[in-house]
Amino acid sequence: MNKLDLLACHNRIKPHIHNTPVLTSTAINTRVGASVFFKCENFQRAGAYKIRGATNAILLLTDAQRENGVVTHSSGNFAQAVALAAKSLGIKAHIVMPSSAPEIKKVGVSEYGGHIYECQPTLEARQAMADEIGRETGATFLHPSNDENVIVGQGTAAIELLEKQPDLNFIFCPVGGGGLIAGSSLAATYFGNNCKVIGGEPFEADDAYRSLLSGKIEENETVNTIADGLKTTLGDKNFPIILKHVSKIVRVTEEEIVKAMRLVWERMKIIIEPSSAVTLAALLCDASENPDTYRNKKVGIIISGGNVDLNNLPF
Amino acid sequence: MNKLDLLACHNRIKPHIHNTPVLTSTAINTRVGASVFFKCENFQRAGAYKIRGATNAILLLTDAQRENGVVTHSSGNFAQAVALAAKSLGIKAHIVMPSSAPEIKKVGVSEYGGHIYECQPTLEARQAMADEIGRETGATFLHPSNDENVIVGQGTAAIELLEKQPDLNFIFCPVGGGGLIAGSSLAATYFGNNCKVIGGEPFEADDAYRSLLSGKIEENETVNTIADGLKTTLGDKNFPIILKHVSKIVRVTEEEIVKAMRLVWERMKIIIEPSSAVTLAALLCDASENPDTYRNKKVGIIISGGNVDLNNLPF
């Protein structure tokens, strides 16, 4: 995955995605002691960055593969993204969702025309059912984060951010399955000007933090976090990229996540989901411990999504 | 108040306000059957359009008047706007707030450096206290909506919207004290291309609807509405403008307001307050009764503000 792969991917998906706005907040700049630029993927189609990678992967299918559609498993944003991208590009989407997935996400997938298959809420059950659907229908399996075409696609948000702010010193990303931060770190390497990438992760699902320390993919010990998009673990395709290009990962508490989420809602008047708030929480935490590192610097933040259940808010 | 007054005002306040973004939503366009452009004053400084008029009025003070500062009474967004505008321009702000004003708004005024005076929650008590402060301190009284400098200032949001979308067929505004819709209707007249201005108002505070019918300023009979910014009545400075330039006013139920608010939060991922949702509710209502009027037309909506108490949401 070199610079040209990223550029080609961006050109390929551009007609199908929004170039989302970059917003700022004087109140948050003052709090951090730096200039912070929020790349608002909560305004993206289907409410999250996920449609970038899904669209890229679908556009790269062969004609024969397009005939049989795609299959994925996801409890959340990737499910909606694949359903919408597939619908927009005229192919069939089979979506395996755990029975525990929020009703609102199932409704979203259904509205976008995805065919939902319900399974037990374990990673094994999800993968087994997706494999079976793939065998039966010939649909191509799309992994939400451990797929090169998906990783490159997710990196295009950082490309657009760097187009608007070429001299960012840092980009902060949330870390779940690792697709977004891997893609973003490639974008920062190829298109940034000595731009460091830092991950934000809940203490309650800190597999990536420990993986970076040990040098091998670690599992989560707990996933008791409000950041429901960050419960997954890294994969063999994205981990080497993360190991090479990500500077560090900052862990945050559940309380810090909710506080950061509320700060953005109140001050910026935009709706972000808890997984997105992890990133600002990580910046606030690190800037408070290392103020000199960020003083008068330019920091990008990828706001990953805005899909929240308004009936079930943490405040 | 002619075209040059509006242009001069816009140039005067430009350095002190945000030119807020104009957002769109495919889902809402489909629902309305028209192209809808949201002028996002919820992203404005202090979270509402009010700082436009406040800034204009303060910039037009004489040096002697600046010495003694300004005084206003408001339970909400105008209080915060005057406090912030005064602070930014280096003058003193005396803010009379009713004892019933939400704690969060008092905190806002206080953070912006305004001097708060608490009074009984009646319009008479508010005006009496403001008058007394004016006499004692020499501060100039700023009315939230019935002041020519304020009206012209509020009209600049519509100017910016028309700069981006010159061929709007309609602009929808909420109607509270009448300052925003009066200013917007002047802007539509001078800068639009046959652009009609339509007001949105709750049934529960429909003084402007009845005033437009009777041709004289009517009082509210009830103000039992969630749209707390729209409980005030029109004034002798803005009513003649409204009578001349506003096409009609559409009334909406409390349920329609909450539904429209939720639609914007869920689909556009932006935080708007109930008073802002009245406008979209009015458009949805009118477009459902008169679909031909809006089919394939361009409709602007002024999203007036985004100051909500997250601890007290209607959903």
C-alpha cells in the first residue's frame, strides 16, 4: 500500500462519499493549548467513516464478484456502511448482525436495503454465519478492518484533512479493529509533513495499547466500554502498519470519554458517538500530562461517527 | 433600513462573527421534496444568531456610551450574546435575567463576563430593573428584537445564506420577538431573487400568526411551548417590516417540533434547540399540505441556535 494506492483509492471513491467539513472550536483550542481541527466523519454518508473502505472494496470487485454481492458481519457502523455502499453501487449486501445489536442499527441496515441475518453475539458465531452465507451465495466477504482495500479507503479521511491542513503535527484516531488508524497512519506518512499519528483507546478495551508494547496482537481482556465501536481487536493486515507508523496509543477512562463527548456536544453543537469522543479524551489527557508537546501545535482529530441512540444517552 | 444599511452592517460585524456553514441532508431533501439549505447559526459564537445584532448595536455606540456599557434583559440566547459581544469589544454588560432562567444560561453569561442581576420572572419586572440599571450606570439599553441596529444585524445570516445560494425560492425563520424574521425579510427583499420569507411559530405562542391576520400587534394567550426562545411578542420597530415583507406564518404543534428536532439530530448529526426545530417543522407541515409549492424548489432554513440543556432533553 503505497502513496499511489491511496491516491487511486481516493479518486475512485470520491464520487460516492462526502468530503466532510473540518470544524474548529475556540473553547477546545483554549482547553488543549493547541489548534485542533476536527474532521467530521459523523457527517459522512451513513453517519461514519466506514463507507469509505466499504465503497473502495466494492468498487474493486470483479464483474463476476459483483453478481454475487458481498457479505459482512458487524453490529454497527460497518453494517450500515456496507448496506448503503452496496445499494448505491447496485449490488446485494448480506449483513450478519449479532442478536445484541442495537435496534436502531438494524433499522438503519434495513432502510439501506441490506439483508440482515441474526446470529449469536460472539465473534465466532458471526464469522461462521458469514462464511456459510459466502459459501451458499458466492458473496465476497468484506472484513470491517482487516482488509487492505478497506484500510486504504479509511485512510482517505486523513488525506482530505491534510489537504485542508497540510502542516498538522499530530493526527488522533480512535482504535477499534485497527482499519482507520492503519489507513490514517499511511496517509500521514505519505501526505503529511512529519505528522505523527496517535491512537485513543478505552482502558476497558486496551488491546492495541498492549499490542504495541508487546509487538504482537493481544486480545481484549475486558470490553466493558461505552465506546461500542472499539471493542474489536487488531488483525494481521493492519497490525504491521500500526506497529510501523503509529507513535503511541493513549488510554482513557469511561468518565473521560463521556466528558469529552459532552464537551463536543455542548461547545461544537455536533453529535458524536462515544467511540469518537475517545479521541478528544486522549488528546485532552495527553495534553494535560505533556503540555509542551502540544503548545501552539496543530492537531487533527478524526471524528469517526455520529450514530447514537438518542433514547440511551450517557447524560 | 435600506440595502446599504444591511451591507454596511455586514461589513461592520464580519470580523467579530463566524460566517457559519450551510449544510444539507439527502434524507430531509427527500422527505420535503425540495432542496433544503440549513444556515447553521447553532455554530455561531455563543451558540446562536443573536450575537450578530448585539455586535452591530455595540459597534454603533458613541465613545461616551461605550464608557458606560450596555444593559439588556433576557432569559436566554440574547443574554449570552450581549455578554460575549461586550467582552470581545471591551465594554461592560449588565444582564437582567429572570429567576426562572435555566442555570446553564446563567453560567454561560457569567463565563462570558456579564454582570447578572436576578429579577422576578415577568416582562414588567425585567424591564423595570433594566431601566433602573440604565439610570444608575448610564448603560445603554439594548432590546433583544425591537431595535433597528439589532434587526439589521440579525438579517446578516440571511445575507450570507443568499451569498451561497442566490436563487433560493423561500427562506424559513422562527418567529419569537420578531428581530430575526424582520432582518431576514429585509435581506431576502434586497439580496434575494424573488425569495419569499415564511415564519414558523408554535401554536402555543402564535402571537405573530394572529398579528399578521389582524394587522396589529397581538399578545400571546399561552406560551406553553418547548420552544423557549419564541415566547416573546413582536414590537413596533419590527412588526411593520414583518407585515410588509413576510409571506405567511405556519403554526406547528409541540409534537411536530420535537419530531423535527429529533430528525435533525439523527440525520444531520447537529445539535439544534427546539426554537430552531420549529422552522423545519413548519416547512415539513406546509410541504405536506402544499407539495406543489415546494417541488424541486430551493428552500433556506435559518437554524437559529443550538443551546440546549443536555440534562433535560425531550427524548
